[in-house]
Amino acid sequence: MSALPLPKRATCASHMQRPTLSKNTLWNGRPQAAESARLRCRASSSTPSVLQKMSRVIQEKGRDFGKLVSGTERTRAKLGVLEELFVLWNLEDADSELEELEDALIMADFGPGTAFKIVDQIREKVDSGELKSGEEIRESLKKLIVDILSGDNELRLSSEKPSVLLVVGVNGGGKTTTIGKMAYKFANQGASVMLAAGDTFRAAAGEQLDQWAKRSNAEIVLAEDDKTRPDTVLYKAVAKAVEKDIDLVLCDTSGRLHTNWGLMEELAKCKKSIGKCLDGAPHETLLVLDGTTGMNMLNQAKEFNESVGLSGIILTKLDGSSRGGAVVSVVDELNLPIKMVGVGEGVEDLQPFDPVSFVDALFPDGTR
């Protein structure tokens, strides 16, 4: 006898507030009473990869190289000293010139460890005779940086509904705005979006996210009062998304200093709560990093990664004053891919991250 198919949608019962179940609700073909034991949410078997296809469209059409060039102006200026070095490259002075290259990378906010690693690889190629001219050094440098930044740079979205993204970061990094822009992008591609206002500490955050929900025609779950726990809000949002067959859930969280152990524990509870409601969720746990903070990015990323297990980075405020070289060290040391970058204040200024374009923006006159 062939196995009975699973129902299209399974309803979740919360350990906090259980959604109302009718007497006729089915679970694996059997009646489900309201008094039954707690069950985990399970995603509906919607059309596979629809949201993934939307993401690919955004990935292919959502880049603005001109704004990326503008956003990396400060880092590019610091790396500008290398152009003369490449032009005047002399193999007889290779050791001192490689030290200059090392210093320039560190001055451009690449961490010392990453700068040493890159230059050591170039030194090996120079010593073996593989690299001889300044232009060859330049292209090797670019390729090594691209290699560091290349990874799973696309958003990891489920082939079943809903895909759940948890967004975390310190105060003022731009989490809520980033979530709003992401909602706008996917809604414009035809996705149904649910916003979860898990930043219950800052009253204005819920109002701000509500405005984004209206702009994106998205649904939103807000805290019922100032005593509502953030993990409760996120659980309810995911549960509602399962019930209503929503494509994408974007979860906001309160900004917190990465050095505050108690608040980081609260964040871990938020992630755990989402997983209790929906197996496999969140599908991405994304850290928003302010591009102006320099090497402090690395400390932030380490602490957040240890507490909640990050899957990627969104780099914001890439606006010309940013210190973009630092993010290369974050990716290098923690093996965390950059998923998206914010290159301005406009609603369309959150764009997919492309390693080659980013490096070409740092070295705009070179060939790819």
C-alpha cells in the first residue's frame, strides 16, 4: 500500500499562545483536538523554489556598480598608493615592495592577519617566478581578495513556505531599515511577506517596521504590549506565516551590544523559539554590520556568531565614509559570506553582494 500524502499545511501549536484549532483540523489525516500535545510547525508543500527564483531575479538585476564605487571611496583612496607601487614594480626590490603592499592593506582596514595571509601568497608566487610585473601583482591581489569573499553569497531560502530570516546586530547598525528594504524588494517580485517586530525594546522600531509593512503591502506581527517577550513575537509571526501560506518571514530583533551577555542570551532564545515553531528555521541568521565601524566589525561578528550561529552578513552604510576593507577580515576569519550591501538611503539601495564587483570597485581601473 502506498503511503498517504502529508496534508498541504500543518498547523503549529505554541508553548506560548496556541493558535485556535477547529475540531476538524487534520494532522497526518487524523482529527486534531485543541487539547493535544504541543506540535511543531511544518512548512507547507508549496510550489518548490518560487521564492528562490525571485531571489535570483533580485540577484541578477539588483546591482548598481556606480553606487558600489561611490560607497567604497574611502577604502579605494587608501589603496590608491598601490597604483604607483604597481607601476614602478621592480623585482630587485620585491621584499621592500611587498612590505609596502602589506602596510597599505592594513591602512585600508584589512586586518593584519588577512593582510599577512594575502601578501604571503603573493610572495610565494613572486619567489617561484609566477609573478613578475606590477600588473601581474595587481591582478593576483584582486583575485586573492575575490577568493576570500566568494562563498555562499546568495540568500539561503527554503523551497517550501515560509522561508524565515532572522536579522541581528548592534544598536544603530540599520537592522530595521535593512529588513524594510528587503521586504520591499521581495514584495515587488510578487512574494508575500510577513514582518516580525521582535525589537520590543525600542518602541519606535515597531512603528518603523509597521510603516515598511504598509509600503511593501506586507503583514506584520507586533508586540501586544511592552511586556511581550521578543521570542513570543517571533514565534507568533512564524506560526501565522505557516497558517496563511506566506512566502517569506523577516524577523527583526532588538539592537544589543555584543558585550552584553544577558542580551545575547535573549537573542539565542529568539532563534530557539523560531526553531520550535518551524523545523529548520531560521533559514538564515544574518548579522547587520555598519561599514563605518572598521575592525570592530570582527569583534561584533565573533560574539554574535558564538551566541546564535550566524550564516551570513549584511554590510550597511557603504556610503563613501565606510571602512570596507575590514569586512574582508570578517569573512576571512569567520568564514561568513556577505549576502547583501547597503549603498545608500534609498529604498532600492540594498543590493545583492557580488565579490568581483566589490573588488573592481576597490581597483576600478583594472581588468576583472
